[in-house]
Amino acid sequence: MQFKRQVKAEEQVNLTPLIDVVFLLLIFFMVSTTFTKETHLKIDLPEAAGALQVSKVDQIEVVIDAQGGFSVNGRALVNKQLSTLQAAIQEVSGDDTSIPFIITGDANTPYQNAISVMALAGKMGYTNLSLTAQEPEEGEAGALAPD
């Protein structure tokens, strides 16, 4: 007996569901997108004459050098006395103790000087104290490696 082999139909990928999904996504993104119309206004601001007012400082930064000298917001003080430092801080802050107080010390700064500045800031009523440090560079001796 001779049996006829059935001719295999060519396999084709039906693209109709794929096209339907693409159109649904297109409609979804079109509906969910918000379009904004930007307008540009030209505004002529009024002019005013008068004396400039001193702006408030946004922070107080006390820098302690390796010899124990102080500078407040970039202004070096004439001596290393805490009373001079206190007067300079009061002059800069204007008795506003809510602004941040940053203490920056040299790596070789005596520990006692940093503690004295912290104690002075606490005595003056500053509660927002910060100490700054520099991150060690890669491969630097003595640097702590993360576990």
C-alpha cells in the first residue's frame, strides 16, 4: 500500500495579536500622557533705590588650624582666646542660635581646641552642631576599609 504523505503547511507567525497589543499600548500612553502648555511672560520689575541690607548668614563655620588659631566664616581672629571667638560668633550670628554651627579642624589640631569650641557653642545656645572631616583617599595609609 502506498500512503500519500501529507503536505505540511508552512508555519507562519500570526502578527494580528501583536499588532493589537501595540495599538493598545499606544492608546494607553496617549491617554495617560499629560500635555502642558508653557507660557513665557515678559515681566518688567520695578526699580527701587535705597541702602543694601546685610543679609543673614546661613551658617557659622569655625575653622581651627594646626596651631590652634580660629577663623569664623573665613575671617581669621587676632588671637587664640575663647572670648575673642565668642565675640566674633556673636557679631556674625546676631544672637540667632538656630543656624547651623560647623566646626572644621585641621588633622593636627589639638583635641582640646575642638572640645573648647564645642563647649563654647553649647554655652552660647547653639544646638545644631556639626563636625567636618575629609574622606580618606583610596590606598592612603591608615584609611579604614569598609567590611
